[in-house]
Amino acid sequence: MQILSIIAHPRQTSFCHALSEAARRALAGSGHDVVHHDLYAEGFDPCLKAGEAYSIGDDLEAALSCGTDPVMLRYRREIAEADGLLIVHPNWWGKPPAILSGWLDRVLVPGVAYRLTTADGLPQGLLSIRTALILNTSDTPEERERADLGDPLELIWGRCVLPYCGVEHYVRHVFRPVVGSSDAQRRTWLSDTEAIGRTTFSEGREA
């Protein structure tokens, strides 16, 4: 499979980076072709430009030609060609970091990620991606996340973004609490991440 990997965390020494590296190591070891982007390291501009606000398109080539930024065209083409998606980011205020939200705005556009053909707002997903793996770090206990906050990241990825774009199968795993975790616990989490990466995309490929 060709897997597009995205990491969104400003610190290169973050545990998110360690998780991403572990997952990519497992994927490469399983024979997958991984295309990786570190949004902060690449200086990704999260602000959607007026010329990119292509809201009614239904054609890939038209969406790819909307705007003149060659970097953005590369991002769009890569996700259009991907079979799998790996995204790693922290839980910040119940949402992805702003740089990743901007990546969604600028990359998952009509003609690339979905098509709207009726007035009811129900899309036709266009991505070839059938399996996605979302890895999050958090310091909120799971019980409070679900009972008090409603797990907004699950709603964003599992109900809003991925199904809208045609992704049929996704796995989301949260590592928590990261603050105060021991070295031994982190090693276990990294080992778990490698196993999650192998099994998630193996199942997606068979499907």
C-alpha cells in the first residue's frame, strides 16, 4: 500500500514524533511505501487562500490546478493517490493543532477528497484511502474525556472528516496520560504502536 503519513507537533522531541516513527518503521517493515510529512518542520501554511477556496468542484485535475502553489498541489495529489492514511497529533482543546486543521482545509477540498452533487449536503467520497490510523496523545483521563467532554476528536475524525471523504475503515488510538508517564510505559506504548500499525493496514489491505 501507499500510505500518506502526517505528523502535527511543533517539538521534534515530542512523544507524538516517537509514535509516528514507530508506526512508520512498522509499516516500512511490512513492505508499505510511506510518504511522510512533518507539517511544522516543513513550515506548512495552514491558511486557506482565496484562490484555493474551490467549493463546488468535482474534478481532480481542476482541484489540482486551483491556485498556483506547487507545494499544495503535491499534497493534494499525494492524498489522492494514497491507499492508506496515518495521522499523529496531540489533543489540544479537544481538536487537532491549528496547522493540521489548516491542512484539512487546504488539502481535503472538493474534487480531491469529496464531491457534492445534491443540495442535502451528503457527499460522495473520492479518496482511494480505505484505511486510516489516527494516533493521539492526551493528558485527559479516558472516562472524563467521554463522560464530560464527549470525546470531540472522535467526532471530528470518526464522524466528520474520514467518512465524508470515503474512508471505510479507521482505527483511532489514544495514549494517555503522557505527562508523568514512565520510560517503561512509553516503551510499551511504542511497541503497541508498531503492532497497531501492522495489524491496521494489513486488515485494510485484505478488505
